[in-house]
Amino acid sequence: MTATLEFSSYQFEGRDELCLIAGAQHSQTILLIPPLFDEMNRMRRMMIDVMRLLDSKNIGSVLPDLPGTNESLFPADLTSLAIWRNALLACLTQYSSTLSIAAFRGGCLIDSFADDVRTWRFSPVKGQVLLRTMMRTRIASDKEAGLSTDMAQITAEARGGSVNLAGNSIGSALFSELEEATPTSLENVHTVQLDSSTRAADAKLPGSALWLRAEPSEDLLLSGVIADSLAAWVSE
């Protein structure tokens, strides 16, 4: 996997938001919507490997940073699911050759921003599941620091303003959105799960749940089968 990834950007609300591009010369391009919060950190290596593998199959890809994440200058505590959807639409519009969307985990909560665009989903998850996982991490971290915290206290803190969960500053509006957020039902969607999952899917793939690992890692088997699945899907 020697393909070169290009650092680029897209315009959103007067700011340049960063994105990675692979295979810009190819006629087919997929907009990749990353996992959210700390899951993105654990899965970023896999996402990069998928982009390189897609390039080797003559398929381009764009991986945007969401406003308020990574190096973005957008205020993290002012982000919302709607803002992220609007930013993704801006990115999609800028890279007009992008005709397909692939969303990963929490990214499936914000992939319903464009009509008549084919969508591929990997292991979609509810917002409440993401919140509870990060809240448990916060509780464990507080315990190590000699503090006693529970989910009710964290929820109350979030109601009053931004709350720090797993290194992420989450505003009260986004926290409330995530409590109720589920992937939107779409007509033209292809859902993929790991073969260890009992959830319904159009296809099951072998590999490990990288988002459950304690540290960022890779799974070349998973990267390979995801790239193969995407390549077969866009050629249908």
C-alpha cells in the first residue's frame, strides 16, 4: 500500500476544514464519513489503509475532518449533528465527482445529508451507545483520580454546558442530540457488519472491532475486506 495521500481542505462557514484525498485522478470517488469521537482515533489507521487499497483498485476517496475535531478551528462545544451534516454536504459539493458515501460507526448518524446518493454503512451505532461508552471511560478516569462520578452526574453536567468525555468537549446541544440519535432509514443503503455481530446486515465481514481496543491499532484483514466490499459495491 504505497499510494500517496494528499492533504487538502473544503470550505465550510468561512473556514478551511482539512481532508485527506487518495486517487483524485480516478473517475469514481467515495466520500468516507469517519467514526465519531475517540472511535475515530482507534480506527484512523484502518481508514487510511482502506483509502490506499481503494486507490490501488482505481477508486478515489475523500476523508474529511468534521468541524470541531482534530485541527479544526470551529469551536468544539458548538458542534452539532446538523452542523456536521452541513459540513459533509459542503465537502461533497466541492468534490463533485463524489457519487457515493461510505459511513463508519457513528458516522452513520450524519450520512443522511444528500438525496439520491448511494450509501454504504459499516457497523452503524446509536448515539446513546457512543455516549455511554465515553461516560464509562470518564467514570473510570475520575475514579483513578480519586473522584466518584456516575452517569447521572455527567448527564446533569452536560445539561448545564459542555462536558469532557474521553478527551472530547461535547456541548449540551450535541449531548442531547446523541441521546436520541439513530441512523436514518435510507432507501439506497448497503449495511455491513462484522461476522461476529448478530445484527442484520446485507453482508458480514471478518475482522476485529477496532473501536473496542484500548489503543489505536490496525487490522489489515479488515481493511482489505472493507476495500473489497466498497469496490464491489460501487461497481454494481
